[in-house]
Amino acid sequence: MPRIKDLIIDTILSVKTQLNPNKRKHVFELFGYDFLIDEDFRVWLIEVNTNPYFGIANEYIADLLPKMIDDFTRLVVDPIYPPKFVDSERENLFELL
């Protein structure tokens, strides 16, 4: 995971001058990262998508996708517009880099 995080940070830094060129406040974007882990457990970045696929390909994705969207919202929207009711039963498994 540390290598994956480093690769994500490197890709964002490489285009940071092109992100939010109008300097708008409270702007966010969700990127889709595709990685490959080889037989020596080296991590390779395959591609970064600015429009990730949100289709439900299998049961794992059907379970993961709603949680990911909820956690994403908690990270980027809730600090600006705090919710009236907080559902704290499930831990947020995503990290804001």
C-alpha cells in the first residue's frame, strides 16, 4: 500500500497545475487507478481514469461501490456541509491523500 499511495501522489503532483485552473473552492474529483502487482510483488501503475466505471460487474463490486461513494462523500462533502445525522456504525476504509 505505501507504494500505491506514492504512485497516486506522484500522478496528482504531475498534473497539479492543470487541476482546478479557475481556483474554485470546494472542488473535488474522483479518479480511478488501475494497478498491477507482478509475481515479485512489485506494483505497476497501468492507467488513471478521470471517469471511472461505476457499473456492477460482480457481487464484490455491488457491495463495495455504495460504501465507496458513501465514504467519499464523508471525506469531501461532510466537512463543508455537516450532516444532521451521522452513521458511525461502519469505519471509513478510504483515505484522503
